Amino acid sequence: MITPRNVFRHELIGLNVKIAKCTHKPLEGVEGRVIDETKNTLKIELKSGREIIVPKDIAIFHFKLPDGTKVEIDGKILVARPEERIKKKFKRV
């Protein structure tokens, strides 16, 4: 089960996401659904059907979990291949 404490260890594809802060200002506030993930990027499908690719390390994301909970995650934490991120050790905050 995905919770706010373990979301970075789960699959992000399929989750709704909003870009809360970004060094590339036009991307701030963009919302959509994660449809693909690489080591350094998230591919997001917008509500209009358009797809954009966002570098993970320049943004802070708000993910909406299946139970409706919203979680803020710094993209720098997510920089890794999805299969490697599962094994990564994270400090508890």
C-alpha cells in the first residue's frame, strides 16, 4: 500500500501529479498523470492529452495517492531508475 512515508519506493506511473515549484517557471502549476519514468525525468500526460517531459531534479512535485492523500516530494530524491530507487536507503524525517 502506498503511504506518504513510502511513496518514493513505489511505482509513480499512474499517479496524479502537480508541479509545485520548478526552476523553469512555465512548468509551475502544471498538472497531469505520470505515464512514464526514466532515471532523470517524468513524462506527464496533461488533461488536454498533451505529453510533457519534466526533469526530476529541477522540480518539487505534489503527488496524489490512490487514497486521496497529497504528498510533496523534492524531485532530487527521485533521481534514480525506478528499480534502483526501491533499494535506496532514505533518512526518516
